[in-house]
Amino acid sequence: MAVNVNKEVWEGWTVGAIYKDVKPIADMIQRGESWKKPFESCKDIADWIKNDRPNFKKGANDVAKLLAKDYGLPAKAKEYER
């Protein structure tokens, strides 16, 4: 199922806007340029977003799916939905 990047998740923030906001930081983590170890799963990404950006918890799973695809990680929805 495709991710709706236009879905509003918090006060005007869409899934696509959150993706663009967290992507540079996530890229640094994946390149090993952070104290945080690189993501190993879609769940790792979703958990990071939920902890780092608590206002975006509602859209974290959708953003995690997009980032997981970028990094070639498996995006198993059942693995991380809560």
C-alpha cells in the first residue's frame, strides 16, 4: 500500500513535510555521522521519530516506511504498528 504524503498528521504538518524535515538527520544517522547507530529496521526509524519528534507520533509509521524504502530496509507494517 502506498503512503499518502499529503495526509495531515498534526497542525498542518503532512507526512511529506515531516519526511522532508527528518530526512537530513536520518541520512546522517545512516551514514554513521551521529552518536546514534544506523537504523536496522523500519521499527527503529519509527521509534526514533516518535522519540525525537513527539508531535509527529501519528505520522511516524508512514514516514518510517518512506525512509526504510530509501535505505533498502524491510518495511513490514505489522512489525512496528502500535
